[in-house]
Amino acid sequence: MEVLKKQASPDYYKFFRAYAKAWLRSTSRKNTEAMAESDEHSPSILRVNRVVCNFQEFYDTYEIKEGNGMYVPPEERIQIW
């Protein structure tokens, strides 16, 4: 993300879509539940949604506002990157 910010005209839409596609998985609810009990890794949906919601660029790109399911208040966003 930091490299993207340094570009003259960063394409955040393309970046977030590519990131989500990299984690795209097709699975049943039953399989997801079974994996949640046996796999120490987070399900793909969380690996995407809980990461991107920490970046202001995500809110700006997709016009995410308070009340939207993907909205996380700024004070609750993780700032380690």
C-alpha cells in the first residue's frame, strides 16, 4: 500500500479488487464452519474485509459511510502498516 501511495495517480479501485480476488474462494457454509474449528487461519472473507477496512483509501474509493456494513470508525482502525 505504501508503494501505491507514492505513485502519481494510484488506482486504488484496481488495487482493492486485485487484493480481494487473490483471496477469492468458493466454499460451502458447512465447509467454512468446519475450517473455522480446525484451521488456525482466518477465513478468506475476513482476511480481506478486516484488512481493507483499515485504510482510508478504501472508504474514499468505495464511498463507504457510517452505517455501511464495512464501516469501522477511524478510532477503531488498526494503524500498524
